[in-house]
Amino acid sequence: MIHFIGAGPGAADLITVRGARLLGAAGQILYAGSLVNPALLEYARPGCRVANTASMTLEEVLAAMEEAESRGEDTVRLHTGDPSLYGAIREQMDALERRGIPYDVTPGVSSFSGAAAALRAEYTLPDVSQSVIITRMAGRTPVPEGEALRKLAAHGCTMVLFLSAGLLEGVERELLAGGYAPDTPAAIVYKATWPEEKVCRCTVSTLARTAGENGISKTALITVGHFLGNAYERSKLYDPTFTHGCRKGTEG
């Protein structure tokens, strides 16, 4: 059995209970060493085979999985954050399907959640933004034409950019061209929830400069939008005058 597990955003104790249990029972752990906190390997049982897949190809990863299957051992494939976001797991799952090898997926805490915690922010605020766009800047890996950053920016809602910390001059141009004002609040969150976490608040027009001044070129999320400001409306859910299924509102 192959267990795809989300390792969480960085801190070793932010893995799920299920993920930690499966890690402790596995005969083999294949982990994305360029992103996953190695402290998570402390959950492994004695004698467990551990391989850092940062330098491995898909074919080499699959071969290691097949070898463990031939020994009757479970493999944990440990991905950073939640594996459904930029985890490259679909190609692995499809290959396992073709080989008849069973697998399952354990979700993890995404780094975009870790970034919000570091910012002490809520992405969705009444009368500010009720939508979150999770995307990335086109680089060596393109994005579909309809998902070009400037087109998404036209919505003006909260945005969280993965895999874009080294492309911030282009990010600035695209966000501004899409309609964000230069003084729109933004923040760069480096290694959210890790011991070396750093939060750099800025604006859309100062993203590249801020990253340069703080030596940040990778392993960071870019957040954009007025959720980072101070103006918002109170939630209806806890408004004493608002009636819902669990409480009748009072007249006021």
C-alpha cells in the first residue's frame, strides 16, 4: 500500500494524527527533501528505509514503491503542505493504477493556511473579499492562457501565489496590469510555521524590492489583497440582530 501524506506547512507537529500514525508504521518513507521538514522523519519506526526524492525522477520513485510492495511493506510518500496543491501526485497515482498497486491520500495543512496564521489574518472578510484565488506566476512551467495572472487579478479578491517568490518583478507587472492599485496591501511569508519563518508586509508595487531587501527568492508565499487591511464589516453569524438556524435575532 502507498500512502500519500501531506506533511503540513513546516512545523513537525502540524502533520495530522493520521499522517503521523502512518509514518510510524511504514516500512519505507519517500519524502520531498527540498521542502519537507526532516524533523518529521522522527516519527519513523526503527529500521524504516528513508529516501530523499529531491534528486529522483518519477520513474525512480515508482521503482522504489514497487520494490517495497514486493517485500510486502507499506510506503509513505510524504509531500509538503497538502498534496493536492502543486504536489505532482496525479502522475504518481495514475502510474500506480496502471500497476495495480493500491494507494490512498491523507490531506495535510497547506502552507497557505500556515501563511494566514503567520499573518494573523482571515482571507475572507465581509465586504472585503469572499473568494481566494490560489495560483502561481508563469515561469519555466506555463499556466493556461485563461489563468494568466493579470486576468485573475482583475477579480480584485484575495490572492495567494505559490512558486513565485523568484519572479516578483513579473508578478508586480501582472498584478498592476490586472487592476490592483500600487498601494494594495501585500505580504511575503517565508517558510510559514518553520522556526525561521519571516513575514514581510508591503504593497503590490514593492513586492520585488521587499523580497530583495530580505534575501527571499524561494520557499515563500505571496499574499495580496485588502484582507491585509483594517477595514471590514462585522460577520452576520454572530450579530445579535441576525436570525439563523441556531438562534433567533433580536430587534435592534
